[in-house]
Amino acid sequence: MEKMQDGSKRNRMTCHLLFCVCTAAIGSLQFGYHIGVINAPYKKVQAFFKNASLERSGKAMDDCTVTNLWSFAVSIFSAGGMIGALCVGALVNKFGRCKSMILCNILALIGGALMGLSSAARSYEMVILGRLVIGVFCGLFSGLTPMYVGEMAPTALRGAFGTLHQLGVVIGILIAQILGLEVLLGSQSLWPLLLGLTVVPAILQTVMLLFCSESPRYLLINLQKEDEARRVLVRVRGHEDIEDDIREMKDEAMKVAMEKKVSILELFRNPIYRQPIIIAILMNLSQQFSGINAVMFYSTEIFINAGVTEPIYATIGTGVVNTVFTVVSLFLVERAGRRTLQMFGLGGMAVCTLIVTIALGLVMDPCAQRAENPCGGPVVSACNRTIEAASEGPKTSAVSYVAVVAVLGFVASFEIGPGPIPWFIATELFAQGARPAAVAVGGCSNWTAAFLVGQCFPLLMNLCGPYVFIIFLVLLVFFFFFTYFRVPETKGRTFEDIASGFAKAASSGHAQPPHLEGGVSVPVSPSEKVQMVEFSGPDGAKSGPNT
């Protein structure tokens, strides 16, 4: 009983801890805001591109040029994200977690000012440059928030707090969708304010960060400031019993001191880091290659076919589903575990993808895509078959409603696992010395995948029509089996315990041995730990805490 009370005391949530992690999540909210804000006013911004060109040269851009320029303005956000994600490691090692977030908000102010003043300056280049700067900012925060939150949270709350990053993202998307309504800030005169509004949360977060504590792990392990780390731990834990945390950090600090500095290349060269970095990369790829962007793209047409007269409100409804199921994941992640939720989400998305593919094949006219494409392009065959199917009134209506349910189920499954978990998995798989580089690689792979999907999806859509989802279905099945066979459960384990498990596996010469010499054979199931993190010492006893 006393042990249970001690554990409850060590893992309780204090007001200062909640304040710190929520402050960090404001950066995630800005990230989500800039994902969603660009969609609602796109016709107004494209008209601005054309008018600015007409005023400057006396000749308006043709529709194809405007479309290509707009696509560039959208995709450069992901390019900036790749740059920002790669810089996370160097930034946090030099300035720490809190100071890095404060410095990053300078980019938010610059990017917001560029986009907000673009209409007044009659410069569409300012919109594009602003998107690039904001992309760098979001790339930095896609690593900063999960890293800071993961290092601040007690072990038993680390997964739930890690989900706050994705919760901030989806709330930001929802806010952008609502503010982008024509009656609010999505009008012809107010869209620059909509794009530049990011300066408000940037200023708010900067002020709040001044009252946040630095990561105790950074203070003790990186700066060797034990007294200061103790003060921070007492404040965020709410009690004086912090010796277990200090002991674990000191053990990790000793190992970090014996190792040379871990660079990005070292993650791939050193067998100790190779397996966890591959897991981190593929987990991030599973998020972007899951088809979530494709489903969101087709969602408007699916809702229209189902009789929704105002698809923008249906899109907002999808944003609400996003938010609700991210909250569900927040409460489930420490109960069910990361691995279980990831597999459940991937499996649910695969089933919904199959339903959406069949439904779209019945109700959608792929030939309409060419009519809407000002630059032309190849169109799928079998247009007549889909048009005939679409003309069947009652059948089409029923299939359309099934497609709507499948879209909502897909989004819900995504937010249960593949949405939030990849963002913070790299922070759990690595010890302090390798964590910044690993977060940089994981974040960069995520942003690179997003960039590739943004560039390739329109071409694949024109070539394959609704059957483009078959590609994502195959990828989802692959990621499901990869998670089943290769991804360990990190729930309830300390950073040092997880890293030690990978080190022992690497020293044995096997990436994931089913039976380690002197080890314990553990069944591979979605609810149990896999072999790569549960090992035994020389005496046959299990290493690591029981969960």
C-alpha cells in the first residue's frame, strides 16, 4: 500500500507541470493552424496573385501559372519544415529547450508579418517567403514540443503528455477552419489577417515561456547543474522524493559522458542506434504515407455526393472528430500502450481505406478532375462506368453515406495512433545524448514524407483517380506488420531502460532475436512488450521495471 502511494505521489500532475507542457503545446497549435489556414481562402489568395501580377506588369498570370505558383506556396511550407526539423538537435544542445522555443517564435513573428502585410505591399512573393519561414518554425516545434514535454513528464504520464503535441495540432487546424469561414476572416479583405494571426500565439507563448522551468534532464545531464535540476524536479513533481529521478538521470549522464557526441550519421553507423532510428523513421513515414492527406482531399467531394450543401461545415465537423479522438488517445495511451494504439489505428485506417476506395469508384466521376485542372493532365480510364454508377440515384446515395462514415472512421483511427504517437516515439527510444539527433531525423523524415505526398499525390490522383487509395492501403498493411514485428512497447519504461534494451540487442548481434542467450522469451502480441526491450541479466532476472 505504501509503495502504491509513493508511486502515485511521484506520478501526480502539478499545476506548474501542466503550465509548462501546455505552454509548449502552443507551438503545436501554431503548427496545426498553418496546416489548416491555407485551405479556406485559397481562391482569394490566388486572385491576389493574379491581380498583383496585373498591377506590376500590366498582364495577368494565366490560370495554369497561378495554380503552379499556388502549389509552390503550399509545398514550400513542408520544405521549410524539413529545414527546421534538421536544426532541432543543434539548437537544443546549444540553447536548451525553453530558450530554443523562445528563439523560434522570432520566426513566427517574421513569417506572420510577411504574410499579413503581403496584400498591403501588393507582393505575392511575401506570401511565399512567409510560408517558408513559418515552415521552418513549425519544423522546429515539431521536435521541440515532444522533446520538452517528454523530458518534463513523469514516466507514467509521458505518453499522455506526448499526445498533447498532436492535440495542439488538431486544435490549431480546427481553429484555422473556423476562422477561415467567409463570415469571419476568410473574406477578400481579411485573408491577410487570417494568415498573419500567428503573431498573437507567438507573443503569448514567449511571455509564458519566461515562467516555465528548463528540462531537468538537460540541466543535469547536459549542463551538470544538479542543484538546479533538483529544484526544478521538486517544483514539477510537487514533492521532495525525487531521488529515483536523480539516480536515473545520473546513470544516464555517466553513459553519455563515456560516449562520443552522437551525430545524425552516428545514428546509422552505430548498431546501438540503428534499430531504434529505423523504427523512428518508419513510424513517422506511417503517419504521412497513411493516406490522411488524400482522404482529407477527397472528403469535400464525398460530403457533396452525400448531399451536404455546405462542405466547409462538414470539413469543420471532420476537424471536430480529429480533436475528439486525439483526446481519446490521450487517455488511452498509458493504458493500452503505444504499440497497441498504433496497430489499432493502422488496422482501422486500412479497413476504412478499402471502403472509401470502393465507394469512390462507384460515385465519383474522375473525368471531372481534368475539367477542374487548368494545366490539363492524364485522366483515368473507365469514366463512363463511374458516370453510369453515379447516375443511379438511390444506390449512389446509400454508397455516399457509407463513404462519409468511412472517412470519419479513417480520421478517428488516425488520431487514435498514427497521428500522435510518431511525434514522440523518437524521444522515448533514445537516451539523452542521442535524443536531439534522433528527433531531428524523425521529424525530417516526417516533413520529407509530407512534401513528397504533396508533390506526388496530384499526379497520382490524375493517373489513378479514386483508386489512388489502393497505394495507401498497401502501405498501411506494411506499416501494420512492421509495428507488429519490430516496434517495442515503451509504456511505463524509463528512457535509460529502453535505450539499454536496444544496446543489449545490438551487442548480441541480432536486430530482434526471438531468443536471446540468457534472456526471457516474450510472446509477441499487441498488448505485451516485444523481445527487443525485455532482456535478462546474467542471472536470468529480467532487466527493467515490470509493467
